[in-house]
Amino acid sequence: MTGQETPPVGGEPDRRWTISDVHGRGSSPQKGLATVHSMLLQAADGSEFRLGRIDTSDGVEYKAEIVAVAEPRRFDCCPICLAPDPSSDEHVPPKAVGGSIMTSTCQRCNNRFGSVLERALVDWWEDAVGSVSLSHEDVRGVRKTSRVLMRQKDSGEFVLFLDGGAIDPEIMQSMMTQPNFAMTYSPPDARRYRLAALKSAYLGACLLIKSIPETPEAVAIRAELMEVRDLPPRTRPNASALCDRLSITKSQGPAVPGEIALVRTNPSDGGVPEFAISLSRTLMVSWPIGGYLVSVDDKGNAIGTVQL
Ligand SMILES: [Zn+2]
């Protein structure tokens, strides 16, 4: 990677860009967008390009039909650890990926999962990398900076975009004369973001069936989430066979906050339809809790549970 690939670094006038038409969280009325979803950049010489999310479409038509939608619901106990009288508002999925308050969990579950798992889910969903350090041959040591968003120009080239941070002045100065620098970063931890997606899908399933399920799968999910919740800080969760079985996909928004839906996905190759949970239309996770399925009235509202 070279310095020329990093657009709005400021500094010399001829490298300054004007940013306009910004869409993203906090700068757009549309809910459930990444921190920077798209923007237009214009150079002093009038040349311009649009910066957007990475194009991940693989050309495959993917049809999902909504079978039932969930209503917000508060259970008598925390749906994750079963402690009585949960009192903390719980976003399903996390707010930063377009979720809204759908249920309550206990304070401990509510706090701990955010710090342990959900940050990784947000980074994965936003195409962000963290623990970013820059180094340059003319500067001693490495310099930490903010997380970096991976984005794509409308011409297809990839661009790394600092999320709010600044490049260390010494590195910046050296880059002006010698644009080669090195960057190290950590991609989002798949173990963590898949567990976060499992947690949201499990809560979505509880809402869809209007109860806390007792299937062997649900019992195993709760045991695994509890174990992760109680890990010492900064301890990496073990690989999860439960998570490895799940299909977890993302879309780039905008979100439909509050829409937790059971969907039937119809493979274009004519294979067997599968059931999945769509979370605010930003995440889709295969049905995680086994042998229950909601039944649906003629208006499409979920009305109860059916043992498969
Ligand atoms: Zn709990």
C-alpha cells in the first residue's frame, strides 16, 4: 500500500479533498448505516470520485420471504442467563448495526456482551479493522491510530479510511517526501462476531416464539453465551461448534430497526428452503434453536409455537 491510496490526509493544498454528499451514521437520516457509508470527494483540480462500501455482491440472486415478525417483549427472566426480573434495555441486533430495543436482559448480560463480543460484530459489519499501527522507515517505532474503514472507490480501487483519528505528525511529515509506509492491523475476530450474531439471533428466536426455549440447542446456546460472558477481560473465546454450524450473512443497510423476522430462504438452485432470522435487515442468521417454529395467523403475525 502507498500513501497515495489514502485520500483525505490534508496537508499540502494540492492534496486536499472536498467531501460532500456524506451518508453514514450520524450524518444521514437513514438508520442503520455504517459510520461512513458513502461520500463524494472532489480534488482541487475538479477530479472527483465516490467512496462507498465494498461491493460484496457475487451476482447470485437471493430471495427471502418473511414468514413471521416478532413484537418487542419482556420476559420474566433474562433470556440468556435466566436471572429474574431483567431490567436493562436490550437492542436486537446491537444499535450500531441497526437494532432497536426489543427486550430486556439482566444488567450483567447487557454490559458484558457489549464489550466482549459486539464491538467485533460492529467492526465486521462496517468493514473496519482495529489495533491499527503505522510505521515509516524514517520514524522510530510504530504509531497507533484509530480504527480504519475499508472502502471502495466507484472505479473499484480499495481505499483505507481513518475513522476519525489522525495520522501521527512525524509519520505524516515523512510520508510527504517518501510515501511508503507500513500498516499493521487486526481484522475483526470471527469467534467474537459470530458469537455476537448468535446472541442476537437467539434473542430474536425467543421473541418470535414468545418464550424462552428449552430445546437442546437453546440450552447449549445459553451455556455457551454464559461461559463467554464470564470470561476474564481480554480473554479470547474458544472456537464455537455452535457458531460454526450457523450461516451468518450481512447486508449493508439501511436497516429496518425493530424488524425481527423469521424468513424462508429459497435457494435459486431449487434446493430445500431453509429458515433464518433476519435482524433489522442488516444481519441474517440461520434458525439457531432447533425444533420450534412459529405458527402464523392470516395477517402474518406470529401466534405460537410448533414443535417440529
Ligand atoms: Zn442475564
